[in-house]
Amino acid sequence: MTRMIQLARASLLPRRPVPGRGLLEASTTVLRVHPGDLDMYLHVNNGSYLQMMDVARSNLIADLGGFAPLKGKGWYPVVAASTMTYKRSLQLFDRVEISTRVLGWDARVVYIEQVFTCRDTFAARGWVAGRFLGKDGSRVAPADVAALLGGTPVESPALPQDVAAWARSVDVAHRETDRA
């Protein structure tokens, strides 16, 4: 429940935008591991990582000053696919930093990397393929979202090969027969 409250707060009462923050620059979120994050083995449950990532992605939008423009357009984000790689367990009351950055986009989705560190040590990495939808549930072109959040139309950087391969394997990557 703690993460749901944090997500609501991060989305409804977002932190202040970071002046000059670029769309492709990393955003940092610092969280503490709470008892509700733990599983029966007393380390962070895999589902809790995903909830922490939700909070961190909301903070990225806040850092870009994106909540008001998105609301004005009636656009909202949804996750199309995600994957996690775990290196080290997180324990109760650990202070965790989540670095969240946009890697790029195609005609279907925006690709985001989220890296967890604890005590300056890599703990986990997640990739998220996210879509933005309009009020009527229609897909919003990622390039339009990038232009709105970045302030100017911007071209996507080339995706890292491993991210592009993952996107194809989970069938979220743009295909020539798709319509945005």
C-alpha cells in the first residue's frame, strides 16, 4: 500500500520540474525499502521493484514538467511490456536510488531504462516499453509525446541493440505494417 500512496502523491502532487532538464537526461528517485516491500525470504519482492519503477517514472515526468501538458492533451502513460534483471537483493530499510531515462522510441512505444543502486552498487535493471493513450483510448504517437515533453520535436536516438532485440522478442517493437 505504501507504494500506491507514493505513486498517487508523485502523480497528483508532483515534485517541481528541473529547469533545463532534457528528455533524454536521467531522473533520480530515492526510496527506502519498507516492510511491505519484503517477501517471506525478507528481501524485496519482485513486484515491489515494479511499483518502485512506477513512482520513478512519475518523477521523470515531473522533472520534465510534463504533468500539466499531458493532462491538457488528455494523454496518459501505460506499460506495454517490462523486464527485470536482478543482481543484488535489497533489504529492509535500504536506501535505493533509481535512475530513470528515456532510451528512445519508435512508432509504437517509448523505451525506458530504470537502474537500481544501493550503497553505490548495481542492484537491478528494468526496461519498460510504454505507450501513451488519449482520452478515447487511442494510441498517441511517441514522437508527439517526445515533442510535448521535450519542448521541441526531437528525433529518437538509436536504441541499444539489446533493447531493440528485447522489444522485437516481446512484440512491442514497431513493425512496418503497424499504424501508430
